[in-house]
Amino acid sequence: MSSVAPPRSPSTQPDPSGAPAPRVFTRADGRARAIYLTFAVLMLLSVYAGRIFDLMVLKGDDLAALGQNQRVRTLPLPADRGPIYDSEGAPLAITVESRNVTADQNLIENPAEAAERLAPMLGMDQATLQEKLTGDDIFVYVAKGLTPEQWRQIKALKIVGIFSEKTTERTYPAGTLAANVLGFVNSEGVGSGGLEMALDDRLKGTDGSRTFEQGAAGQAIPSAEDVLLEPEPGQGVQLTINRDIQYVAQRAIAARVRDADAESGTVTVIEAKTGRILAMATAPTFDPNNYTSANEDDMGNRPVSEIYEPGSTGKVLTMSAVIEEGKAKPRSKITVPPTLTRGGHTTNDHTPHGTLQLTLNGVLAQSSNIGTILFADKIGGDKLYEYQRKFGMGQPTGLNFPGEENGLLPKPENWWPTTFQALAYGQSYSVTSLQVASLYQTIANDGVRLKPRLIDGYVDADGSFTPAATEPGVQVVSKKTAKSVSRMLENVVTDGTGAVAKIPGYRVAGKTGTAERAVNGGYSGYSASFIGYAPADDPEIVVQVMLQDPKNGHYGSVLGGPVFNTTMTYALQELKIPPSGTTSPQIPTTW
Amino acid sequence: MSSTRTAGREQRSPGARTARTSRTRRATSRRTAATKPAGAEAPDEPVRDVTPDSGSRRAQRRAARSRVAGPERSRSPRHRMLVACTAVLAAGFFAVLLLNTVISQGAFRQHELEIELILLAEEEEALARAVQSAETPVEVERAARKLGMVPAAAPVFLRLSDGEVLGEPVPAPKPTEKVSFFGAPGVLPTPTPTPSAEVSGTAIDPALDPATGLDEVAPVPVEDGGAAPAAVDPAGEAAEPQASQAPEPSQQGVNP
């Protein structure tokens, strides 16, 4: 009966016809499938979870670090070294961007070919270059200090294994100009001579860095880590050196050293009323842009590092002491014998003469050693020593220049019997050119000695200027004494040994110096010098010229005088110092 | 026979006609529906209850079913919500994509501009260096001498307030003469040119003569690099430019 009614529900009952019933999807089937599916998904998820656990927790730190290393780059940002300017703000030393060419020797497949292509661009020997490119080192320097433009040309060659390193280079636009004052910066960027060394802490600044994540093209990935540590540029320094006066002085002394076949020569120019050093020239000199090929002896600053016996230029010190002590006046008379023998040593004058009747002024004008000794007798050794100390002999000038010498001034207790007379006319003690210049600056500045200085001030990166500290001067001798000595020095130029220093229209004071040169405990050759200042009635500029061991001639007047003249003439124009129009007073030299 | 056939056909006619009618009506109604937008009412528009036959009722039912759209109405707010959410999500994704693209493009542009900036800075630096080297005293002197200028032998000033001349004017030496930087011609001998001279220290030829083609005068190298020969020995006047220009060994010996 039930077979009559068709089944209403899709049950699994066999068909009455006996044929196999088609497989019908049931609710139970769905449940099973859901369970399977859930299980599968859970399995899959647990595999994922396991992998994530492995990646994130177990290996997480290592992998993150690995990824960071692939992307993160830290670029050093070298601080710009502070520039050095002259007194007018012209650059003497500046820092520019440059490139060092480096190589990974492992990457260079054909060193010979690479060397052949690179050699002409780097200006290097091909064999040397090939040697540098051959080996197993992953980092070698091929060349240093190329301009960015030069590097771009090398980069365009596309030589595999050749890289560059960005750096900065110290350059000196005027080449050898004031090189001995400026010094140089070594390949590590450290000031290694002159002011570059003395002011290194101020000039060098603080390096910075930039750390960022980088894409394949080298661009920074946005919104990723980017830490910028700005470099702090070094402080700029403005010197008292006047570039143009320095140039004229440097040229003049270089030509003179060459001409006289001298070992070396220096010119020191000081502003009488301030102690500012306007020029400090040395010959032979060097090019700080190419210091590695320089002769080491030529790299020092001779006006402060070279000591010598001042000779006749030192007589001014004795005269000042005698006048200041009230023992003599410019017109004081003295009888000068042809020779003077004391302590077993006979003193002569530079030209033989009979008995002369000279004034103090005449003694200085003719640079008589004997006359000077006789006047020095009036104050005695202790007083002379006292004044030598007061004028700064054997003591630091206060400039604190690297390698600066203080000179040697023997104490009275160590004197030989002949020492006193030698000291009186400028021998048996040694000085630097700067010390002599300082002595004349004191006379020119009404007896007030000022600390010589090379630095006007400091310039910050934002352009603000901080003047360097200055110290008040020291009154060494009275203004009256200084004026008296100054008149006598004018007579040296008008009537005496310094005639070559005359400048038309100006009153010039000056003194020649020709000293025997102390070498290894004995004397050999000469130290020829000339020092003076102008305008003598209101002194502004002191110029000191020094030549060591000249072979063609040895008189300070002949050798040093023209250099003094050239430098002084130019300095008066440059600083726009007009002549007063007065004439030098005449003081009798004989009686 | 034909009439019989016709009659026979006629006999079946009520049903057949009805069927035809209903067919016609359906077609008509379909047509009506189609032409409705035109606003034209079909002239033979039948009245619905005129011929109540089963076929038309089924059709009516079908039509009614399709016209009700009950479930649609009940599903609508949820559907719209879903569409809106999807749209917002898609828009969001698209915006983020766009933003990232723009940022990335910005980064690339920044990269390009930074490179351009570096190149321009390099160019500026190169130009500044050129100016700096042209400004150096040695170059200024060289240019001045090319113009036929000479160093003043003595400084002289003109005071503007009263027109007074301060200093002693000294006639300047003619530039065609051998001019010495030391104020007097012929003080120093001819410097010996050395091959070690450097570019940075190119010296000045003091014998620069505006009358004899300035551009051809080669700088005389000197051993110190920075300083120039200050004066020329008159005796070496003729040989000097030759010696300075010619590197041939045969002339080296002649050179004083």
C-alpha cells in the first residue's frame, strides 16, 4: 500500500523498481563536510600560526636585523671645516666637496684593462694603477681628492668594482700665499701645521650622519626610519693677514732669496698701533694644496720658528735702555776708538775707521759696535738684561704659534767675560724675527709693547662675527724715550746705513742688521736684516726683513732694504696711509 | 466539403476563438505593455473579466507574481547597506593606494630633485672656485700688467677737501720698459725656469709687453711656485721669453 503513494521525503529507500537509487545529498552529509572543512581550515591556520611563530618569535630578531641591514644605510655627513679668511674677508683656506676613488679588487675582472682606461683620467702611471687594482682586498683607495666632475667622468666609464667615497677637501685658493702661516690639513682631515693645527678644535666642527631605509634605486623609502644627525660646521677664522700685502711681501722675499742665493728669508709686517700681523712671508715656501711633495724644512713658519742673533737691529734695545735710564741723549758725545779689546776679544766695526767722535745718534746711524758698547757701559750688564727681558727677548711673544721659539737670552750669572759687550750690539743672544718686529713695534708705538696677534676674530656658520680677545699693551719705555729713539732711527735712513729704505714723501725709520750667523756652536755666514717703520712721525706699519746665509752679498741694507722698500710702499698704499708732509729732524752724528 | 470543414472548424470555434482571443489578448497586453510608454491605449484593449478562461488566469497570475516583487522590497535596505560598505571599502583601498603611489612618486621626485640640487651645488662651487682663483693677487696683478699697468713707485694721495696732493709723485715707469716690482729696473737677474713649477703658483712675466702681443707671453715658472720673478736682467731680455717657453734641452744650457 505504501508503494502506491510516492515517497514524500527524499529518503534513501530503495526504489521499488529495483534500480540503484541516485546518491542524494542529505543534511547529515553537510554536517560532516562542515566538520571536515573546519578541521582543514584549522589545520591550515595552525600551520600558518606555527610558521608565524617561527618567523616572528624564534627567528624574528635575526630576520629583522637582516632586513634592516639590507635596507638601512648610514651615510656619514662630514662636517665642513671652518674657512680661514684674510683681514678683508678673502678666503685663504676653504673646504670643498671631493671624491676619493676606491676599488673592490675582487670585482675587477681585468685589472690591466681597468688600469688602462683609468690611468689617463686619474693622471697616474698605468703600472702603479694596475698594481692597486690587483688583489683580494675588498676596499682600497685608488685616488683621493677628485672633484665631483672628475668622478662623474670616471663613473661614466662604468668599470665594475670602482667606487667613490664622498669627502671634503681643504683647498687654498691662493696656493702658496701665507702657506707657512696657514699650515695644512693631512689626509685624515686633521690640521697638521700652522694655524690649521693651532685652531683645529675650532675649525673641525662635529661630523653628523643620516640613517635611512633605502629602495633599490637608492631613494629613501618614505615613512620609513630616517634619522638625520646634522653635522655642525666648524667655526671660521678671520686673520689679521692682509692678502695683498702678504702677496707683495712673499714675492719680494722669494725673489731676493733666490737672487742672493740665501738659505731662507722672511718678511714680517706688523701694525704698530695694534700688534696685528699684516703679513708673515717665508721663502722658500710650499703649496698646502700639495703638501706631500713639499720639503719639510719649508713648511714651518720661519718668522717664529727660526732663531738667530739679531746683530745691529738689536742696538736699538741698548740705545732705548741708555736713554730711558737717563744716561745719554741722542746728542750725547762719545769718542770711538778704531778697535776695542776686552776679555781677550777685540771688537771691530763693520768698516775700519780711525778714532771717531760720534754722538749717540751717530753711533746708531753708522751702526758702530764699539760706540754701542761704550754707551752700554753707562748702564751695566744687569740693567741691559732687565731691558732685554722687558722688550720680550728670550720670552714667548704670546702668539702661541705651533713650533714657535722663544729665543735664548743668557742670564748674567752665566755670562762669559765677552758676553756683555756682545749683547750690547746684538750678538750672543738669539731671537725670532717676530721678537725683533715686536721690539720695533714697541718703539713705534710710543714705548707700549703689544702682543702680536694673527687672529681678528671668529666667524660662525651663520655669519656672526666674534672678535678675538685683545690685551692692553705694556709700557716698556717712556713715550719720550721712544720718540728719541725713533728720531735716531729716522737718521739711519736719511744719513746712515739705511738710505735704501727711503720712500719718496714719507718719513721712514729703520735699522740695518748684519750679524754673524751662529751654526752648531760656531759662526758661519751671516744673518742679514732690515727693519723699519713708517710714517716715522706717526708710525703705522712695521716691516721686518730677514735673510739667512746669503751668498751674494751679506749686508742687511743691500739685501733687506729693497724688500723693505717694496713691502712698505705697497702696504702704505693698501692701507691708505698718507704722508704727513713733515720732514725728518736732523740730529748731528758727529761732533 | 469545404463548408463542412469550415463548419467543423466553426464548431470548435468557441474554444478555439477563446484560445485565439486569449492569445490575442496576451499579445495585445504584451504589446500594450510595450507601447505603454508611448501612451497609446490599444483600441481593442479587452476587459479582463470578459473571457475568464484558465490560460488567461495563469498568465494573470504569472504577471501578478512578477509585479509584486515582495521579497525584493524586503531585501532592499540591507542590500544597499552592503553596496555602500563595499563602495566605501573600495574607495578607501583605492585612496590608500593612490596616496601611497603619490607619496612614492614624491619620494622619487625628491630623489631626482636632490640629485639636481647636488649637481647645481657642484656647479656653483666650481664657479665660485673659478672666481676665487681669478681674485687672487697673482691673477689680479697679471690682469693689471696685461692692461699695461705698473706698480706705483711711491704712494701719493689726493685730498678731496682741499685738492692737495699728499706725497711726492714719481713718474711711473713706462709699461713697455722692463718694470720691476722693486721700483727699479734690472735689480734682479733673470730667474731660472724650472720644470717643477705648479699651476697654482703661475708666476707673472714682468716683461709683459702690451706692444708685442700679450696673449702669446707665457708665464715664467719659478721654483718657489708662489712668487714671481720681480725683475728681469736687461741682458736676458731677448733670451728670456724663449727660455721660458721652450722646454728643449738645447736651450736649457743657454739660459742664465
